[in-house]
Amino acid sequence: MKDMNWLAVYPELVLLVMACVVAMVDLWVKHPRRTPTYLLTQATLAVVAVMHWLYFDGGFTIYGMQRMVVTDPLGHLLGVFAAISVMIALAYARPYAEHREILKGELFTLSLFSLLGISIMLSANNFLVVYLGLELMSLSLYALTAMRRDHTESTEAAMKYFVLGALASGFLLYGLSMMYGAAGSLDIPKVFEAIATGQINKAVLVFGVVFIVAGLAFKLGAVPFHMWIPDVYQGAPTAVTLLIAGAPKLAAFAITFRLLVEGMSGVATDWQQMLMFLAVASLVVGNLAAIAQSNLKRMLAYSTIGQIGFMLLGFTPTVVSNNTFSAANGYSSALFYLVSYVLTTLGTFGIIMLLSRRGFESEEIDDFKGLAKRSPWYAAVMAIFMFSLAGIPPTVGFYAKLAVLQALVSTNDPTFITLAIVAVVLSLIGAFYYLRLVKVMYFDEPAETAPITSTGDVRVLLSLNGAAVVLFGLLPGGLMMVCANAVLLALKT
């Protein structure tokens, strides 16, 4: 077919084919640990990550499917991170899922389909492709949340996730349809051109922007559209919570960038003000509500809301005063922030699953009492993750927060400097609940003496995860440069 250019979607095709192969192979697997299915899934994810990296390393942009998809360095970089994120999540999740009898082929197949939806969003150049990828990812995650069908909290969380997710999709779809009515096209570059040339219905455009930002805020979990995050994080099996907290955040960044920056930068003054409100509200509600939580998963859910608020600050530096450096600097810092957050979150939930065992969920903060006496190594690794989320040096979380604040202050605009000050104050408040967990691990007496057991691969992976958080904090230049180059190349195309 003309202009299909299948080269642009090779990673997605590999994922689609292998997800079907994994589902078929699993029908013949009788092994209780699902070893063949697990290894085949991990091999698929490794191949997809390598393919994305090779495309990214090439540095070129390819259009395909009649220009409905675009594969640029930004999409491929996020594709690499997303594939690695799912690989690590499944490695942490395997022992946990085995003890709860949810280690089934569906866990791997739905994870691959979820990643396929994410990959489609990363390469979207058309509103319909964005929506297709979003629904594929969301439906897979809804089903994963309900994997423990005999568990009341899980089914309730899945129902809430589905209903609120459908509402968010409705907001986004309504906004996209209004944008089509205003610009006359579903292609993101054509919408950009229509706004730039003024050939657009401005009243319809503004309403479209409002609904699109609301839909994106739902997906990101920003206040006031955050209601689903605490319930879903707490109710879903921790293995699925980790899948929800990882790679989908990268997809949310990608569609925010595609829709707002690449498609609607001509009306940036409108959506920037909304993002400022969402960012500050998320920082306030997320950090204050997290202090009152005794359930660790619920605390991390509110922490996520606060972290998303900080990331959104990176999207606010202006793009409409001919200062493209400030904008690119802000987007780069937001991307770096999100990558560092996903890296830290993977390890945090990995430790939670490590301390869980058959018939016991290590979800309460009190469950971590005296962890340093039971296992000094795992307590140290968990402390590193908490320090990173709090933004304490020399972890990667400190440099990520510093990069966003530097992007705000470098604009020399009083509004953005005020935002930076607000972010610093709220981060200091938020540090309390992260440090509280460290205090519980090191200064409280252990409530139990049961030994901590784990497989060798999980032990090694958690250690490497903790080391990476410190290493990228000490030497952030390489990762920051990669993020900045990807954003700059995306802005040029």
C-alpha cells in the first residue's frame, strides 16, 4: 500500500506478533513458575528495547502508515525506557504472583499488549492513533487489575479504574473531536499549521484544549482528576500496581508532548495556565494527603500525585515568547524527572513485593519496622529509594528536582520563579513521609522475625536498581544529555 512504510512500525509489529505467540505457547506450559512463558516474554521485551535503541541511535525520523505514525528519537528513547521498565516489573512480580496464584499467561500477554498500546502512543502522529494506543494500554491494565478475581479489593479497584478511565477517555475523545471541528484535521502537524496560520475556529479550539487537558490530567493522575490513583494502587495486586506506576507514566508524557507541544504550541498560553494550576494543586494535595497515610501503597499513590505535579512544572516554561531554549530546557527536565521517578518507583515496589509472602501483604508502613535489623542491605536499598523520591543528594531524584527548578528559574520570569519556590516548600513538606519510613526501618523494633527470602535474580536486580539510582545521581550528565537531544530533535521535526 502506498506510503505505509512498515519500517516505521517494526517494534510494534514484533510486539503484536510475540504477544500472540506468548499467549499460544502458554497454553502448553504446565510449569508452575511459567518459566518458558516468562523467558519468552523477557526475550521479546529485550529485542524490542534493542530495536528502539538502534532506531534512537540512528537519530532519524521516519513517517509511516500514511503519516499517521512518526518514529523519532523521542519516541524511541521512551520506547527503550518503557520496555526495560516492563522487563524489571515482571522480574520483580514473578515470585509475588506465584505465591498468590496469579502467575498465569494472562499476566505476560496483557503486559505485552499494554506495552504495545504504549508504543503506539509514543509514535502517534494522529489523534485517532493516540486514542487507539491509549485504549489498548488502558484495557490491558483494567484486566490486569482484576486478575485476583476472588479478592474484593482488587475487583473493586478494577471497577473504579475502568469507570474513571472510561470517563477520562470520554473527556479526551470529546476534546479531540472538538479539535477536529476547529482545525479540520486529525493529523497533529496539520492542527499545528491551522493554529499557526489562524485558519481555525478559536471558540471551538479553546473548548477542545480544555477537554484535552482534562483528559490528560486524568491519565496522569493530576489533581483534581486524581481520585482513582489511591484506590487502584492500594486495591490492585502489588505486581500490577508496579506495572501501572511504571511504563504508562512514560506514555502519558509522550501524549502530553505530542498533543500539547507538537500540536497546540500555538495556544500554549491557554494550556500553560491550566498546567500551572494542575501542578500546584497536585503538589499540595499529593504531599499533604500522603502524610496522613498508614498504608504504604496508598502513601506512594499520593506521592505519585505530588511527583506528577513536579513533572508538570517542567511543561510550563513559555514557548510563546520566542524563547525556545526555556521551553526545550523545561521539557528535557520533565523527561529526565519522569525517567528518574520510574526508575525509583520500580525499586520501591520491588522491595514491597520482596517483603510480602504467601498470605501476607507487606503494605503497611508498620510492616517495615526494624527492617535494618532483619536485613541491613534491603533497608539500605529502600532508604536510597526514599531519599531519591524526597530529592536528597546524591540520588537521581535530587538532580531531577534540581533540573526542573533550574528550568523554571532560568526563565527569569517572576511567575515561574514563584512556582519554583512553591515546589521547593512543598517538596520539603513531602520529605517528611519518605523520611518517616526510613526512621521506621532503622529506629523501630521489628514486629516480626520471619526471614526474608527472595530469588537470586530479584536480589541482584534490586541491588542494581539501587545502584543505578545513586549512579545517575552522581553522574547525571549522560542521561540528561540523551533526554535533551531527544526533545530537541522532536521539536525540530
